[in-house]
Amino acid sequence: MAKLLQRKRRILIKNKNTKDYLLYAIGEIVLVVIGILIAVQLNNWNEQRKLQAKEITMLKDLQTSLTAAVEQLDMNANGFEYSADNLYFIKSHLQEQKPINDSVKTALMSLVSFPSPKFDYSAYESLKTKGIDLISNKDLRFDIVNAYEVDFYYLIKDLDSNLSRINTDYFPLATKHIRFDFNKDLLNPKANPIDYKALLQNDEFINMVSLLAGFRQIGAASSEQIKTEIEALIERIEEEIQRLEGS
């Protein structure tokens, strides 16, 4: 192609056809510019495809991470609900002056059980390293950051704060009146009141049980709310993945 153009140029020069030569030269320049623009466009397209592939991979990693978080939140909510039910059962049992039984001994273990979710931040940390702007959808990007930096952060912070308060204010009272018995294999642990008759008249202990039940209910409600939000976020991530893969 280049040799053909050069031959045509020499012919025009040889014939001293200046006007045709100038038009030809301009056309040749235009063709070169168009070629360069096409090459640049193809390069930009290839780079965009590579970037889009990285974004899809990252979204899938985040989707996996958030799916695991939903499982953790579900277990956390169920654990809190179970613990709250046990504590309300104990409160009712004591207030109604009922005799001690194995169900009460088992339920009393909820005084010292406090579930806490374990979130995997590896995918999100990878996103931060590669750059948050890798997620092209601004609204989705905001919600992903909000999930890890706000929802998970403050849930863990609140749970840790409650656990610290329990350890400081309530655990000493619980261990003062209850003997906690663990088997070597940690199966079927039970808690035995040191003086059950005295415990029936102990308003401070009953009030503590009621407060702890309330803490557990709040923990369950918070976990359920965040779980619902994360499930909706996972669906939006899936929609974005489908959109990017189809573009």
C-alpha cells in the first residue's frame, strides 16, 4: 500500500501536476490521521475491555464476600434470638417462683453467650488497593463502601460495646449467683444457681436478666436489618455483572 502511494506521488510530481499533487497529499494525510484515530480507538476499546473484565472479577469477589456476610448475619440474628428467648424464659421462671429444672440450667448459659459475626474483608481490601473507582457505577460503589465502612463497622462496634458493658457490669453479678459448668468436650454445658431460693427474691439479678434479654433482641434486630440491606446489595451487584457482561 505504501509503495503504491509513493509511486502515485512520483507520477504526479513528474507530470508537474501541482494541484492534483496537493489534493493527493492532503488525502494521504487524512488517511494517515484516520488510521491513527482508528488505532487509538481500538487501543482504548481493548483497554476498556480489560478494565471491565477486572471490574467484573472484583464484583464477583465482593458478591462472594457479601454472601458469606449474610450467612454470618443470619447466624448472629438466630443466636441473639435464641439467647433472648432463653433469658425471657429465665425471667418468667424466676418471677413466677417456679422450681429449678434442667431447662432453666441450660437456659442460664445464655447469660454468658454473646454471638458476634466474623466478616471477611479481603475482597473489599483488594478493591481499596486497586482503587474504589474500579467500580464504574457510582451508586453501587457508594453502597458497597457503605456496607463495609458503615454497616459492618458500626454493628461490630455496637456489639463490642455491649459485650464490654456485660463483662464489666453484669458478668460479675452472674458469676456471683451462678456456677457455670462446662464438660471437657464442651457439650451440653449447664449453669447451676448457687442459692436458687435466694435468687428467686433477687430483684437485681432478675433485672439484669431482663436487660440482657433486651440487648440480645436489639442485636438480633440490627443483624436482621443489615442482612436485608446486604441481600439487596448482592442482587444489585448481580444485575451490574449481567449488564457489564452483556455490553
